[in-house]
Amino acid sequence: MVVLSFCIFSQYTFAQEVATEPEKYTAHNKGKFFIYWGGNRESYSKSDIHFKGDGYNFTVENAVADDKPKGWNIDYINPGRMTIPQTNLRIGYFISDHYNISIGVDHMKYVMRTGQTANINGTINLPEDHPGYVYNGTYNNTPTVLTEEFLDFEHTDGLNYINTEFSRVDDVSKYLTINNTDVFQVNIYEGLGGGILYPRTNAKVLGMKRNDEFHVAGFGMSAKAGINLTFLKHFFVMGELKGGYIDMYDVRTTHQGPDRADHHFTFFQRIVAVGGIFRI
């Protein structure tokens, strides 16, 4: 009888301990906000870039472009120079344990490679007193060296992709035998996004002065996947791969209002960032 009573008491005490064990902060995400800041590298597909204005209308075929990395630099955390490197800023909210919505800016940089040889189609017919007069002619798949004097074309301030994303997040800690996710947690995520392109384009077309204003130049769509390592419930580092399509149909190029360029291309972005997650 004494042994039986002891067993019942022990089971009751154990059940009480299990029942009163506090739930981990990381067990649920619904209602949490997050924010992150980081840097990126990009790769771009070739694109046909069409330039038109008063006295010229031509297309550069299969132009090659690169990003403009800053490397490891204090500018990433210098408030006065944060827009100089290629950066990513995002803030979001979990609408459920697995899904969140967010808005952010992917500050990329796009630089058409100077010195490349590309085929050009179209016409240039400028007056004799125009700085680009020396390039007058009809171009029919004409191989042309893209010098700075003829054509300099960059989105370096920058290729600003302002976008909204919808993402799913899954905690995979248990598969890695991590028991206390409030200390360390591993999440994987994937998402889809879309938004506008808001660059200040640095272009020098046929020797004319550039247009130096921010403007909505087109739209983009993207998909992403990544891994998130969360420490002490609130702090994380993340690595992300993002690819997408950009259509810039209204790029302002020179100080003359009607002058425009348009092109579309795909991009592939690699992101490393740090951030925090919390409830308000």
C-alpha cells in the first residue's frame, strides 16, 4: 500500500512539473515583428538596352553588366554612408507561426561594362553642334566599342527594388537535435515578392548631361530561399539567395525631359544580413 501510494504521488508530481514547464518563446511566431540589415552581391543577364531621344533611336544588343561591390567596409553601419554599398533593409510581421509579410529595399547596383563590344541597331542623327554628332549614322548590327564618350550607363544610386514579400518559415532545429531553441534555433524559409524600381540612373548618352533624379522606372518580381540562425530568442544572422525579373520601361537618361532608355533582364542576388525578432 505504501509503495502504491508513493508511485501515484510520484506520477502526480511529475505531471505537475510537465504541465508547469514554461513554453519556449521560439515555439510560436505569430504576432512577432522582425527587421534586418545586410549586404548583397548580384549577377545580371545580358539585356538589349534601347535609347531614344531627339535625334537618336538605337538599341545596344546583349549588353553585359556587373554589380559594384564595396567589400567589407564601415559604410555598412555608418548612418551617413549606408546607401553607398549594396545593401538590403527589410521589416516584416508574422501573420501566423509559419507565414509573414514584409516590405523592404534591395539596394543593388547595375553597371553596364565599359569597353565591351556590342552590336548596335538604329540611327543617330544629331546636329553638328551636338557633342554626339561624331557618332551620326545608321547602325545595322554594327559592332561598336562602348566607350565612356559614346555611352556610359549605370544604376548605381542605385537599382532600388522596393518590394513586398510573402514568405513561409519552418523551424528545422529538431532535425538537428537542437533541444533548447530559445538559445539557438535554425529556420529555413522561402518566399515570393514584387514591387517597383526607383533608381537614380547615372547615364551619359552621346556626351549629354545625365538626368539626376529618383524616379519610378519599372517593376520587378522575385523568389527567394534562405536559412536563418536565431540566437537567444531575439537575434539572428541569415543567408539568402534571391532571383527575379526586372522590367525597366521608363529610365530617364539625360537632362532633356523626353530622353529615355528601357531594358529588361534577370538578376541573381546573394544576401548576408543580421537582424532581430520581437513582440511589441
